[in-house]
Amino acid sequence: MSVVLPPWAIVSDKRRKHIERVTALLDSWAAELCLPEAEATEWHDAGRLHDALRDAPEETLKQLAGRPAGFTVDMLHGPAAAARLVAEGESRSTLLDAIALHTVGSVKWGRTGRALFMADYLEPGRKFSRADRAYFAAQVPADFDGTFRQVVRTRLEWSLREGMQLYPETVELWNSLR
């Protein structure tokens, strides 16, 4: 599957393949869930645009995104892509929020943000925990909310095990799910 990226996208071939896998997963879930066409299109667009600036130079990211509080440079690609989309006239706030915060999560998300958060983590090209992630991905259409909770939990547990920083947005999201 080949996705159409905007002309301003800056992605490596490896990143493009990741984007294609995320988008394919979102498209398959949207079909299984029989989403209305507008929502299915939004999920598709979230997948194809979430990492559109993932390989952009640091200065480009900072110029577009500013410096959201607590975000490291490698997290600026989401806010930068959302800002670029706004500049081009994109007005779907649920899409923009999903893209801007796909690395940390948001309590404000509806299904689009939650679906992108899961697909970005569960896409089959990632090399870790393949069996567990495949199982979760298969569960999304049958138990969207339960699977989302498990994905957030799994990501938090990994961050704690690895001694990684917990972002306030992610902790707030987790606390809203309990």
C-alpha cells in the first residue's frame, strides 16, 4: 500500500514504510468497525500525516512547532505537522489533536487520537513484543476502549522499566482511564 504524503513531508524510506503500516492498520480497523466515511477518512489521514515531518531538521521542527512544554526535539514532529496542516487550512480539530499529541496522548481525544496512538504502537513492523502487539491489534475492533487502556498501560510500564520520563499528558491520560 502506498500512501500519498503532502509535498512538504520529510521522511526516510524506512519512515514511509512505518507510515504505510500505521495507515493500513487504521484503515482495516475502520472497515471492521464500519465507521462512517468521514471518520474513516480522518483515521486514514491521521495515519498518513502523523509522521510527515519525522525526519525534518531540528530547526524546521522548532520553527513550526515552537517548543511545547516538556517536549524533546524528537517529539516535535507531531506538533510541527499539525501546525503545517493548520497553515494549509486543515480545520478538523480531532485530526490535528491526534497528530500533535500522538507521542504522549491526550485526555481530550476521541476515537481518532486513540486509534492513532494504538496503531503507531501496534503496527506490525516494530520488532519488539510482536506476539503481544499482534494480539492487541486484533482486539481493537472487538474491544476498542479495553485495548486502548491496555496499550496505554503497556507503554507506561515500558517507560517505567526503562527508566524513561513519564510525560504529564500520558499520566493524565492513564488516570482518566481508571
